[in-house]
Amino acid sequence: MLINTVVLAAGKSERFKDIKQLALVNNTSMLNFSISKLQSINCGNIYVALGANIEKILNSLPLDVVPLVSPNSHLGLGHTISDVITKLENTCEHVLFCPADQILIPESHYEQLVAASLSSPDKIIATLSNKKYMAPAIFPKKYFEDLINLKGDKGAGILFKQYSNDVFAINCEQAKFDIDTQEDYFTLKQKLKLPLKNNQPEQV
């Protein structure tokens, strides 16, 4: 079973007041920092969903990732996901969605998500953090139509509620931290210096 990865990096970063995807994290861009973790796990192709600031971000990407331009990204995350799945629905069986700004998530969590999907290929494999389902998450093909129908700012999280009986969740404390502002950026860069706790799977 092949699991392909989509790194979500299409946002305009208005609250960050700069191109967030290119902010430096450990001597590389935030986007490439997240991609490097995903390159170390046993997955298929890595795609990057792009929208705002395409020209500047595109030139910074590793050669082994595939850019996917979302023409409707300015309308919200739901439209970005819809655009991506529309492009991939005939070539993928499972898709792992990873926001580019969750920089504290360790490689081990991605490995656990993939392992859980391989064991339960019909399940949605979600991350559980702060008592909430969230991305990173893996969706089997049978949910692609629902993903294509997403609109506005509503991301795939709406499907966690709709199909709650089909969700297998894995705890990851670090997933609740993402970067929206310059203050978040500074704080999370400091947290990267701290040891990360191990994750534990949880059937929900």
C-alpha cells in the first residue's frame, strides 16, 4: 500500500507578516525543515501544496518533492485540500496531510501514523493533541470525494467528526503547536532545543 504525503504550504501568512514558509529553522526554511522529517519515513511521493508566494517558495524546494499549485488557495484551506485531491485522486490510495508549520512534531510520530495506516488501511489515522483530532492525518481513498467537497476555511477536521467511528488517533503533544505569528516562531524555535517526549497510540 502506497501512502503519499502532501505538505500544506499554500497560505498567505498574513498574521506572520512575512513569507512564513521561508522563515529560517535550524539553518533551513521552515518548509524544508518539515519536508526533511517526512523524507526519512517510509512513504511514497512528497507533494507540496502551494498558493501564495509561489515563485519565491518554488525555487527553494528540494528536487525530489513535487509542487502542486492550488489556484483557489486564497479562498481557504478547504479549497486547497480540494484542489490537491482533485489532482491526486487517480494516482493515490492514501494521502498523509501535514501542515508545514507544525515544526515540533518528531519523525517518530509520522512513522506511527504510517504504521497505523498500514495496519488499518480503511481507517482515518489522525493525530490527537489537546483532546482534539487534527493533522497530520492520513485519509484512505474512500474519503477523497469528501475532501474534494471541502470549501472555505474548513479543513479536513470536519471529517473527523463526521466519521468519528472510523478514526484511529495517535497522541502527539507537540502537534498543538504551530506558527501563526512572529511570537509563535520565536517560542517554537526555542522549544526545538528541548527533548521531545515519545508518542503513544490511542484507539478512539
